[in-house]
Amino acid sequence: MRYPAAEKLEIIRLVEGSPLPVRHTLTKLGIPRATFYRWCDQYHQGGSDALADRVPRAERVWNRIPQAVRDSVIELALDEPALSPRELAARFTDTRSYFILKLKLPRFGGHQRCFCARCPFYGQDPSPLCAGVSALNGRAGTCRA
């Protein structure tokens, strides 16, 4: 159960002012001790504003390539279209000092076929500028044409 900041502050003051031990007071209130002590730490470090709920949000997804690195990979792949995904990963790791798996690389040139009937490259090896290239829209074999 989520508590508003005002209620958390009230619980902190109630527990601190109670003649009972902290553990007994928290048991009667139904609040885990770890939660209470986390609230206390937040309150003592940042005041009552620190008790407000924050929207949980991942800073970075662990297996997603950052956009800046992704753009660099695309730029390298467009500069060297003859490289296979494995060679592209090795070249990128050697030149940019950033390890990247070949499975996470976009596919270019003869290494992927476009399967969108609206695409002028349907069933052919598309050029790197084809909208069916997975790096441009994030999905293999689909086209935005």
C-alpha cells in the first residue's frame, strides 16, 4: 500500500513518540520495519519533501544500446557496407573501444532482405538507404515505404 508523504510523516512522529518499542508499534500499524526505516532515512536526509512518492523509472535498460552509440554503428555500417554483422561488431569494438554484440547490430546490405510488398526492394537485397533496413525503424524485414 502506498502512503502519501503527509501520512508517512505522521507515522514517523507517531512511532518516535510512542511509549512502546518501535517493533511493537510498527507491528500494530502493519508497516514493515525496513519500510519505516527507509522513510526515516529519507526524512532525515531531505525533509518532508523527500517522503513524496516518485514515479519509478529505469535510468537505463541494461541491454539497450544507447542512441548515440547506435547512431555511430549505423554511420560505420553505411560507410562500410561490405562488412558482415560480425565484422562490423569487431571493427566497431576495435575503433571505438565500445564492445557490442553482433546480435544487437542492425543488419545492412546483402545481409537482410526486405519483405514489404510496398517497398521497391521487395525480395531483393536492399541498399542501406532502403526503409526496410532494420536499423532505421528497429524491426527486421519491415518497411516504412
